[in-house]
Amino acid sequence: MSQLLVGLILVLTCLCSAEEAFDPPAPKWLQEAEIFNGCYFKPSQELVQDVFPKFSCIVGGIWSGWTVEKLHKLGVRVIPYIDFVQSPWPEKGSTKEYTITFEGHADWIRVDKEGNYMPTFYAPNKGWYQGCFNAVGFQEACLEKVRRAMQSGVDGLFFDDCGSCRAECYGPQFGKHEHVNEDWDGIDAMDHFLVEARKIIKSFGDDKILMMNAWRPRRRWLKVCDCQMWESFINGPSRAREYNLSNMQYIADHWADYEDTGKRIVALAYSGSTTGDVKEDAYFAYAWARLLGFPWADWFTLKDKPGRELYDVKLGKYLQKHQKLDSVMFRACENGVVVTTIRDGEQSVTIPLPAPFRHVRLLDVYSGAPVPVDSGKLTVTLPNRAGRVYVAQPTGGEARAE
Ligand SMILES: [Zn+2]
């Protein structure tokens, strides 16, 4: 009898552990994605029909005149934007009905150690606040928004501003609200919410995704979502292309094994936000992103600028991990090669390509010039702090001899 009881307890323990470890793999389409994009403005008919289908998914809302069904017919996956702060942009992406508000619910607002309600970092004086995922009732309200959004037939959801959850909440100490679990810190509470939200999202199909904006990606969050965003990757409003090159090499080492997790980190580079040349900056961020195995996105900041040809690049599967050679890093893919400099100044280098790379004639996407592959080696010259991408020419390339 006692053995039966022990067995029952063990089974229940295993079931509970399995519940805790809910973490299905990211869908195949996401694992193969090379470029994403996001659109928070009402897009033109041409942008939707001609440009949107180039991307694995479009983050944003359902714009007037467009439905999920119409977008799906064009082959466009739709990932609406949601945030769980008191949003200053309730119309952002036109998903107003999914955006949380704190009207009548001051008990959901995060409280700082002085007892003040915590404003959003980007609108500190406008009455917009951060939510506390440990506050009684707040997670349930957010999960209901998630359920309603998924019922519209979309392909997943993008949760913005998740990085703000790092701050502690002192609500109970000041009598502002009770916490569901007094042992949770802000990130524990966010973890719990993300797991529960992802269960709802996956209940609509294994191919649906949860993408979160972590500001900077975190390893622990690889287990609670399908995709994290790295916002302002190299190019951002607060950053210029003088981005520290040794720091980029540290990042390359730090995230070297992340692809083995099957999850993705999308690198969002805001082209035109820096003081440097827009096209050079775009290529530098693109090359670093693809080198690190990250899908790249620009939130359409290049749509009418030099560099938008990057929207058409398809590199295919990686043939190797990223490689360091003298003053550059590079990575070969089925259909091309990305290269970035890791030292200041112009760099010339001859890159040995891995044996499975079959193309003998490439195109420098930046300049449009042909570049030969000689005896399995690619010789290139890059200007100061530059990234380049070389793709197999659609015609005229001859396969390398066995
Ligand atoms: Zn709280």
C-alpha cells in the first residue's frame, strides 16, 4: 500500500515537473527565418503586396483595409504587437482592443521602493505606468488579452517592453496591492506569465509563436518563448556605428551556442538612426546579425533608402559556425557569405570557404560587382567598420568540381 502511495506521489511529481517545463520547440518556419519585419504605420498597398511577403513574419497590427485572411492569402504571417504597460500608443499596430489599461486598476501598477507608482521608462511624465506581474489579478487580465488576440487567427504575438519587469515591486510593503507569490522577483513573475501565455498561444497551433522584446536577450528567457528581440542591435537611436568592436566579439562568443537551443533572437537595427552612412550602417548590422545566427529586421527604416536590397537576400542554411580570420569574421551559407571587420581600418582578406560551398561566382550585394571564388577562396576588401554580404549569382555560376 505504502509502495503504491510512493508510486502515486512520484507520478504526480513527474506530472508537475512536466508542467513546469512546458517548452515546446520553435516552429520550423521560425527556425529557418532569415529576415523579419515590423510595421506600426498604415502600410501602402504596394508595401503589403510587394514587400511584406519577402519576410518570414510581420510584427504589427491589422491595419484598416486589411484582415488576417487577406494577409494570409498573400503568404504574410501576422504577429500583432501587445504591451503590458499602460501603453502610450493604444493605436500602435491598430490592436487597441488587446492593449492593457490600468483604468480602475491602480492595484496592478508596479510600485517603487519609495511607494510611488512606476512610470514607463519612455513616457515618465504622461501617466503611463508599468504593470506588476505579481499583482493579484494582473496576469489573468493579460492572459485574457492574449486569448482574445489569438482568436483573431494571427500567427503569434509580440510582447513589447518585457525588459521593464526587472525592477522589483514594493506594492505589498506600501499596501498598494498583494502579491501572488512573495518569493517571486520581477523576472520570476514575468517567467510565469510568459509560460502561461505561451500555453495559450500554442493551443492555437504548434506553428504559433511568442516573441518578446527583452531589450537585450537573456538566456533564461530562451526557455519561455520562441523568439527574443534584441532592440537597437548596433543601429539604434542611442547608439552609433562606433559600437565597440571588441564587445561585438564578446557577444559572438557569448551567443555562439544559442542556435543549438532551437530558439531565435531577432536583431532589430533601426537604419538611419545613427550618425553614420545609412547604407554602411545597415550592412554592418545585417552582417553581424546573420553571422551570429540572428534573423535581421529594420522595421522598414530602409524601405525608401539605400540598403533596401537586403530585403531580397536569401542566404539559406549555414554551412559552418562563425569563423574568425585575422581582421574579419565570416560565415558561409548555402547561397552566400557574410563578412564583418573586427579591427578598425580597411581590411583585405582571403577567406577559405568550406567544401560544401559550391558557387564559384558571387555578387557583392553592396556594390553590385561580381566577385570570383578562386580555388575555394574568396578575396575581399572591406572599408573601415564594415559588413558585406556576397550571394551566389542567379545565373552563370559554375559548381566547384568534386
Ligand atoms: Zn507588485
